[in-house]
Amino acid sequence: MSIPSFADYLVERRSLLRRLSWWRVAAFLAAALVILALGARVFGGEAAHLRPHIARVTLSGIITGDRDTLRLISRVADSDAAAVIVSIDSPGGTTAGAERVYDALRRLSAKKPTAAVVGSLAASGGYIAALGADQIVALGNSLVGSIGVLVQYPNVTGLLDKVGVKVEGVKSSPLKAAPNGYEPTSPEAKAALESIVMDSYAWFKGLVRERRGLDDAGLAAVDDGRVFTGRQGLGLHLVDRLGGEREAVAWLENEKKVAKGLKVEDWRPQRGFSVMSLTSLAQAAAGALGLDAMAPFLTRADGRMLDGLVSIWQFGDAD
């Protein structure tokens, strides 16, 4: 058997180094491509928005006034967009969340002309959001309205009695943590809840009166919680015109002097990553405790947690 010479060793060593160098270069190029791809995904859309355009902001599903949505509206307000289409398809959400979105849209409307375009539904908190725009456009068969506020809570006292469970507690005052669902709701607790519901309801009605220019009779015709079709809403002054995005763009061009022929471009939230779904945990906990009947009260529609006062249309509301 021949013994490799020192020269052979050097040749092999150089060959190995060349192979290692190639893989290092390949790994570096792959990492650079990944970084460029991520950068294009995050910033590419923003770069496209540098040219003159009409921005489209979409509000769909449950409205909670989350940070992503509010930041999106703020970014559009500070952008070079000539005008904004607010595309709404929502049954509502939390009353406070709808208020945050409304306030953000009013600040946006102070900087740029805005038009809300209703898809299938802009009810309750969704309609509050639409009120933030300068103009409301709806299809003839869209549903709008549902002016009202509610608070709901499960009462599982009957279930707990059947399984022999009693929840006890010590409270600083009778109305602390009332109602809690583990005991019959007292008249005093119901009265306290009614007072905050009616206070928010008065705020909602005042918003509709101011933004839609309604007198007492006009407001009374729409404030009983029902939804209306777009055609009905037009006659009741809940919407300004029938149609869709094309009609909204025409209004922006004709009434707000927005340049004709601008492209409508989507603006989307810059979302972070969610580590865990609190909604899923709540549902799993309810199931583990045998309280599956509480699941409908833990979530609404798209699975987001709702708490406190809500302005949302659902089957069973006045219609």
C-alpha cells in the first residue's frame, strides 16, 4: 500500500477548502435571497403606493379596533394617496372598538376624501365605521343600520345546580363582578347594566343624527335596532347612493376633484405573528369543564374574543 505524499495531502486540502468555500458562498447567497424576499413582501407594497392612486382599506368581520387596523388607517392618512375607499363587510363588533375605528376614519377624512363602500353588510359597529367616511355607498341588497348596543352574558346556574357545583365568593359591594353568570342576576345589577347600555346607545344615536343630518322623526324611524336594505337605507338617509366601488370612485372624481383614471390599490395591515390563540384556549377550557353551552358567548363570527358592550348584528336582533 502506497503512503500519500505531502504534496497529495496539500492538493486534497486545497480541494476540500474550495468545496467548503463554495458552500459558504451558496449559503450566503441563499440567506441574502431570503432577506430580499422578506423585504419585498414587507416593503414592496409600500413602494407600489408611491405612485398616485386611490387607497382601498378593507374592514371585514368583527370590528375590535385592533392596533393593526388603526395603524393601517394612520399610514394611509400620512401617505400620498389621493383618496380612500373604505370597503366594509362587517356585522359590527365591540362598541369601543367601533368608536376607535370611527375616530381614526374621521382623522383620515380630515386629510383625504373618503367613501365607504358597503358589501353584504355594514351593521351596528360596521355602520359606525361607515359613518366615519364622507360618503356611504351601498348595494341595493346590502344590509345597513342595526343602530343599538347590547351586553350579553351566560347564566349557568341551572347547569351548575344539576352537576352539584356552587361558586362562592366574597365581594366588596353587591354590584362588584355582577352579573357573573354563577348566580341569578339581581334587579340592581340589571339596572346598572341597562344604564351603561342606554348611555352608549344615546352616543350611537347622536352619531347617526350628526353624521346623517337626521331630525327627531328621521332618527326615530331607524334607531330601533333593525337592519335595512340599501334601497331602504337610501330613502331613510342612512346611505348616500346605491352602487359599489365604481360609483364611489365616480363621486370622488366628480365631487372631490380627485384625478380621473387613478388605480385603486389595496392597503393591508402589517401584521405580527401570533404565538397562541386565547380564543382557542377559552373554548378548550369551557369544553374541559363541561360548559360547552358557554362557547357561543366566548367568541363571535371570526373567533375573536368580545367583551363588554357590543354593537353587532346577529340573527335574533330586531329586524
